[in-house]
Amino acid sequence: MKAWLKFSPNIVNKSIISEAIKRYDIDFNILRANITPRGGKMLVEISGPEEKEGIDFIEDAGIEVHPAMRVVKKDREKCVDCGACVSLCPVSAICIEDDWEIRIDDQKCIGCSFCVNSCPTGAIMLFE
Ligand code: SF4
Ligand code: SF4
């Protein structure tokens, strides 16, 4: 699953994630992170046969887990379908459909925000 993990200041220095990886042999892919001593958040992909147990462990240890169904959102009103974002996406998550409208594949998106920063009309927003 893809999820935002939120860390409060009192747990930011604890090795909860590495303990979960060790105990449950989960694959833990960090897509985006902003962690400071005052807390922070990470966008991650977690997978493995014991994924659920690993996530339960992380939550029990005090990290908030919010499933990320969508990482970015396009504002239809603002998008002018210029296509500038398409070639910038490092994982080919944005494509131009037959009707010339651009579409974002939520499964592929890794939340790098290249498209957010490159859009001339501010049509793409990052969910956090
Ligand atoms: S760069 Fe912005 S305006 Fe251009 S296609 Fe992408 S979302 Fe639409
Ligand atoms: S956030 Fe990054 S990965 Fe996701 S659609 Fe935009 S450019 Fe692609």
C-alpha cells in the first residue's frame, strides 16, 4: 500500500520503521520525506506478505498511517492540457488520452512533485 506516515516529535528519533522491517520482513520504499526533530511525514510504499502486521506495529508504536489513494490531483478548470508535465514525470504516470486531456495514474505516481512545480497554471496539487 501507498501511505503517508506522520511522526510526532516524541517518536521522530525512534527506530520504529527499521524494527518493523526486521520483524515482518516488509519492503519499505520511501517516496518522499520531510522529517525534522519537530516531527514530520513520509510518503511510503509498504508491501510484503506480513504488510498488515507491519503496519499495525507501526501504528501501535505511535506513527499515524494514512492510506494515500491519490498523491496528486489535477484541477480540471485550471489545466489547459499543454502537456508540459507529461515528459517531466520520471515514472510515466502522466499521459495524454485520445481526447487530448492529460490523466494521472495514481498507482504509478511516486509523489515527486515535479509536475506540481512545473505546471504553468498551478493545476496540479499534492495531497498531504
Ligand atoms: S502542465 Fe499543468 S496545464 Fe499543462 S497539461 Fe500538465 S497539468 Fe495541465
Ligand atoms: S508527482 Fe511525480 S510521479 Fe506523480 S505524476 Fe507528478 S511527476 Fe509523476
